[in-house]
Amino acid sequence: MGTRIPSHQLSSGLYVSGRPEQLKERQPTMASRAVIYTGGDVKKSGELGKMFDIPVLDPKSDGPPSSKPSRPSSSSQHNSGSVRSGPNSGPLGKHSSSGPIPKKSSGPMPLQPTGLITSGPIGSGPLGYSGGIGRRSGHLEQTVSTGKMVYGSSVTSLDDEVKVGFRVSKGAVWVFLVVVAMGLLVGVFLMVAVKKAVILVAVAAVIVPVVVLTLWNCALRRRGLLGFVKRYPDAELRGAIDGQYVKVTGVVTCGSIPLESSYQRVPRCVYVSTELYEYKGWGGKSANPKHRCFSWGCRHSEKYVADFYLSDFQSGLRALVKAGNGAKVAPFVEPATVVDVTKEKRELSPNFLHWLADRKLSCDDRIMRLKEGYIKEGSTVSVMGVVRRQDNVIMIVPSPEPVSTGCQWIRCLLPVYAEGLILTCDDNQNADVVPV
């Protein structure tokens, strides 16, 4: 026996199969009132300000803001009045709270210009701008009075020149000088006693080549080290073992703290250097205590290097180069002359005058040259250091021992050494770099 399919008629008169739908009762809606636009001011936000013990404005009254909270704040009770919030990256008006916050402050927190609540007072933190200027992201500080960039401890400041010395002990040098002096005295004594100049000629034939060889090595020791680095074979990071001394060539990428050159303001660099040189004539002013006459002397120097990433050309792997945090680094980057002040050309540009004034350097009638060098993100560099593997991270750290070039007999060069992480860049600073 068949079953009858139920059907029903719609309001339009059409018959359809199936039972009619049961109308559900509508849930009662809660009454809501219009929310006042606060414009970012936490004092007008009502309950949000009361949560953090901040005086709020009562929209129904025109009197002063009420400082009595409507309910106790759990976060205030737990933290003794301090508001805990994580690092907030990005600009907040003129202030930014990017970076680590070293300490908390108790009591009600002062408001940022935007009304946002952050941990610590305005301008607090390990690094900040003096004079009320907000702190940039990346541990970069710029003081209003000097305009000079000051980085934190994560960036290495290179104060001294790269030390390239001979791999010879001081005792051997003193012994050599004593032997040369005794040889000259004996030669002069025999020449006077025997009255023959042949003995002095023989002594000079032995001493003169030694002196020439020493002067040759002193003049070309830096070039000899660069030649050694250039001829050193590139290693492949994929097959490098932990503790192996390698040379890796590839494209650089900025780490967590990009640098910026001080004069040209070149952004996103891993190494920057700005040096002011002055020429000293006869009786002129010295740029530094070691400045000699008729030579160029460095009067002011700013050199910084930070941790960066290096993508290996051989294997394509990326390694973290630990050049920051006070590491020993020997950069060999040829700077370019950006300002040249001569006797004929003494008109200084406004930018250069401002740069000198920011560093409190006088602009007297001096012959000056401003040189600036940098390694920008995307440049091709070569790094020589020790491989360190930690989990899946490959790092290149400075060598604990000085690196020696060994004797280069064909070039008549004695062994020279350099300490720390050797960093070279052959790219022209005016040329385009690889986009990353």
C-alpha cells in the first residue's frame, strides 16, 4: 500500500510537496546605545580606561575626569600598577616603542599622543632620542644636538684601522736591528784600519738588500693580504664542517638592524664608514696626534658593522655572519670621495656644513676630504671566517687566531696576518646591486 506524500499551499496559491515550515520565534534583541567616537583618546573610551586606572571622561557630565576606577584591575593588582604589553613595532605619531623594554614603571601609565597604551614612559628603553624625538626601529638613536647616529651594543663600532702586521716576533726584529748595527760598525772600523773600501762595499752589499726587502714589505703588506684573500678558494657551505676556516662569496642581506651611511644617507647597509681627512702642510694644524707634515690625516671617523646574512653562490645556502656585538672585523672596502675641499675650491655645500656642525667640527681654511664607503644590501662580498653549525643554522664567526698569509716568494712578501672576520667587497658603490 502506497504512502501519501504530504503537501501544502503557499501564500501565492502554489502547491508544493512537504510539510510547511514551522516559524521559529525570534530571539529578543538587546538594546544598544550609540558608541561615542573617541578619536584614539583612551580617556574617552570608558571601560577601557578604567581597566588600567586611567582617568576617563564622563560623557554625561562636563566636570573633570573621574580618577576612581569602577572595578579593580586584575592586571594592575598583579603587576603593581604597571601595564604589561609586548613590543609595538611601527610609528606611533613621533614615538615608537620598537625593541626590548628593560624595566617596568609602576603607577598609571602616561599616554602616547595617539592614546595607545604601551609599557614604560614615553622615550623609555635602552635607546631613545634625546630632545623628545621618538626612537627608530632597529636600535638606532639620533640625538637632536649632534645629529650623529648612535647604535646599540648589537652593532660593532670600528674605531681603529685594520691591523695588518708581520708574523714576526718583536725579539727577532730587535736581533735583526742589532746585527745590522754591528755589521755597519765593524765595516767602518775595518775600512779605517785596513784603509780599503772593499770591506765597506761588501757590508753594504749585504745590508742594503735586507733594508730594501723590509721597506718593500712595509709598503705592500696590505696589498699582499688582499691578494691572498682574492686567491683563496671559495668553499661550499653545504660540505663545510663545524670549526672549518672558509671563504664564502655571495649576496648579502640585512639582518635585524640595517645601517645607514651618515652623509649620503644610503639605507639598508650592513657596513658603513665615513671618514674626514685633512692635509697638513708645513706648520699647519694636525688632524690627530700622529699626523705628519705633508700628508693626509684622519680627523673624524665613523665605522659600523652589524650581523647580516650571506647567500652562498656555490650551494645557495644562507649563513648568518656574526659581525655585530663587538666582534673583531677587518673590513677591506674602498671608500669613495664625496666631498673635496681644495685651496681653489673652498665653497662648502650646505649639507657638508650641516654635517660638520652636527659633529662640532670646525670648517676653517683647511684642505679636507670626506670619504664614505658602505656595503649595501644586494652587494656581492667575500667573507673569511670559521663555520659554526647550531641546529639548522649555519653561522660564520671570527677566527680566534690571527690569519696568516704565509710567505709569498714570487712577490718577495713576508707572512702578514689580520685579526677577526675578513670582509671584502669589490662592487662599485655607484653600480646597481642585486635586488633582494
